[in-house]
Amino acid sequence: MTDFDFDFLTETIDQYGEDDEQRLNEGMSFPTIQWVNGDAKLKPIGLKVPYTGGWFIPADNVERLGFTAEDMDSSGWEQGEATFGGGVTKQGWFIRDLSVAVVCWRRAWELHVGQFPRYLPWRTGYDKALAEVDRAAAVGVKDPYFTSRIRVLCAVKGWPVDALVNLTMHGTVQRAFYNTLTGPVSKYVIQPARALSRRGRNAAVPMRMFWLTFGPERDDKGQPVFTTVGEKGRSSTITAPTLIGLSDKADAKTLAAMFVDEDRKLLPNLTYLDSAFNDPGIIAWRQEWDVEREVAQPEAEPEIEAEGELAEEIPF
């Protein structure tokens, strides 16, 4: 991108108010992309997602989006098979690093005591979830547990902007991703963008203004970083998601390159994403976990194994 009018970023930021930045009707659901932890034993296959960690979308969700195999190939995804809890396998597509525009998110405590998961509000549900797990274990319920859960509604770079998807993570991976939003994304992207505004630090800068790339943590040589979480006998290894491509505050040129629209006059992508954020159905979607609820047909696919949430002292 050349000859970008940097003043346009300032004008765009200044159009937002506090209600436009996060500080879809019930039952809305979106195709799901899941986090996959890497496996060090698979190093011989090279820098592929089953080894490095990254993202996986099941084939039926690709069909739900209306995409073909050629569409997935051309946008950088690689076809393969993922193994889920209980040894169930699914065909789908992998990608190590995923660039998205974040519309909104929701978090909850996901309680597994009984046939279906229950979602307890993030701010108030931890103590109740802990008490219910203890109570269930005391009466002989098999393997009761709870974990943290985040779902992130976003558009994917290279796909039609209205093909919104739901990134889902839980346990330690959820915590790593959320800490990335509140840490590096805030420090390296949002704060520098606020500095461009006439309102300075009081400016509202929605994340959906920028393409953000998330992938597995890696060392200076580009090799995945494997982290053991949990306690002895109940531990597992994860490859935590992190922000890719930025290690310091973005300057105006970098922010311009990350901006979701190349057409800075019509702003087709940003206009759609703004309307999605303010859509009553999506507002209801992100508020859905503000009250306790049971889900008979969970929105997400069965979880890929190895996050170790049962082994954590505090599973968030």
C-alpha cells in the first residue's frame, strides 16, 4: 500500500464513541475455528500445524461457509485430519497463523456436570462452578470439571468480510489469547492508534479496524515453544497463541498496512464490521453468557485434546 493518507486514520478513529468499542438473537451461531496445540513428537513432519500448533476448521464448517477446496487452498489453508477427545477424528483444514478483524467476544465458565455443558457468567460464576464440581465429585459423578471458555467473533482476511466465524478456545489457551488481546494488541496496536486521534488516550479504537494475526508462540529460530501446564500426573503441553508480526508499537505506516480497507473512501469492510458490531442479534450473542444457561447442542465442535484444564489450580 503506497501514498496512504495517514490523516484518514485519525478521521476514522475520531468517528467512534465509547459505545462502539467493547470495554448476535439467542441461538445465533457461526462456523467454528478451533485452536490446535502442537505436538513435539511430530517434528519430523516439518512446520505443519499438528507440530507447531495453530488453527483448525472442520470440513462441515467450510461447507457451511460455502467455500470449496480451491477457496481454502488459495487462502493458505492445508487439508488434514484432527483428532478430538475420545479418539474421534475429523477432516478439515489447518493454518498456522490466522489474520482476523475482531468484532467482539464473550467469556464464561463452562461447567461439565451432567449430559450437557452449562455456561456460568464470567464475573460471578467461578465460585459456583467450583462448588458444583466439588458437590458432584462427592456424590460419585464421574469426572466433573469446569474450564474457562472464550468465543471470538471475527472476519478472516482473504475471505468475504461477511463470512463471520467464531474462534473458540478454553483453559490455558483461552487465557493466553485473552492476555494477548489485553497485552500486545492493546500496547502495540490500539494505543498507537489512539495517539493518532485528536482525542488521544480517550479515543475509542475498535479492534475491528485492523487485521490482527494470531499464531503459535515461537522462538528466535521460528520453532514452536512448547509449554507444560498443570500438575504432576495431570499435566499437558500446549503451544500458546500470540500476536504475530509485531514486537513493538506500530507506527502510522504499519497501522495503515493493517487497516481493514484498502478503499479508504468507501470503507466496505469497516462499514460492514461496524454494522455487525451494532447489530441487535450480535449484541445478544455477546451478552448471551451474562446469564447462566445450559446448551443441549453446543456451538463448538468437540474439543481437540491436550489443554490440561483439569490440572490447573485456577482454570482460566
